[in-house]
Amino acid sequence: MINPGKMFILMGIGLIIVGVFITFIGKLPGDISFKKGSVSFHFPIMTSIIISVILSLILFIYSKFR
């Protein structure tokens, strides 16, 4: 069984990484943005892919050293 304390620490590290990406990187090339009149739509595809890869690596490393 996974220790809840370790799981919360890992989730916190993941949230910190996501926060850093959102704060410092902003819009990456590959993100989709549309603006027409007063309506705007932003879908961060590239940012989502990078965050997914980083979280997958963190979880992979966690599972190897557990």
C-alpha cells in the first residue's frame, strides 16, 4: 500500500512544477488561441504535453524507488 504522506509530497511537487510552468512559461508555441470579438479561447496543447511528460517521469521514478 502506498504511504499517503509520500503520495501527498509527490502531488505537491507535481503542483509546484505545474505552477512554475504556468507562471514563467506562459504560452508555448503549439498552444491554440482564438479571439473573435469579445470571445476568446485558449487551449494549451503543448503545455499539457510537457506537464504530462514531467509528471509521468516523476511517477516512474517514484515507482522505481518505492
